[in-house]
Amino acid sequence: MREFSLPQRVYIEDTDAGGIVYYVNYLKYMERSRTELMRHLGFHKPAFIQEGLMLVVHSAQVNYRRPARLDEEIIVTAGVSKLAKSYLVFRQRVLRAGEVLCEGDIKVACVSQSTMQPCAMPGVIRTVIQHWVESEEVAAQQ
């Protein structure tokens, strides 16, 4: 699966009194990586708002393996494991020097900003994401 990678640093605001990343902050790291992946693909948050749409987290399944610590550099990845009509599932990992610290599957739904009801993602968004996903698969087969 193709992954987008975003380097990040662990700051004191991310940690507990022992200098260990507080568990909920891994979700914040993952959010940043998903947002930057979408930006990389050409979709900025204002573009969705102008179309009256929002991408919202529907559910998250997260597994914590090892702690990240104050001042460490981590890499947060985001790949798309499923692309459906009204949602997508991101497979995400938080890594330190190649070691998996945390991993998760985050389901993100497309909803109408006015009704907050699920709706189909615009075709251009689905097409760009699908092309990005498939371009890595084609390269891996060669």
C-alpha cells in the first residue's frame, strides 16, 4: 500500500509528566498526516467547505505498541486501504527509526456541511485518490 509520510517532532506539550507521548496525541499526529496527504493531492480544507462538504472521522481502531518520547523525531504515515462512495479508510502508522510505535485504521466519512448526513464524495476527489493509490501498485508490479 502506498504511504504518505510526514516527519514530526515530539514536543513537551505532547507528553505526560514522564516525557511519554499521551495516547490521544497519536490521533492528532495521524490527523495532521491525513490532512497533509489530502493537501499533497491538491485538496485543501477550504475547497471542501466551498462545496458544502466535510470529511469527518467516523471511527478509529488504534493499536499502541511502544511509547514515543520527548524530543524524538517520528514519522507519521497515511495510506488509503479502502475507498468507497461516501467514505475512505486510512491505514496509518507512527514510526521511530522504522519501528512501529502506533498503528490504526481511521474511517473518514464525507458529509454535507448543512445536514451532517453522509453523502457521496465528488468524483474528482475519488478519482485523484484512486489514481494515487493505483500509481504505487503499478510501480510495485514492475
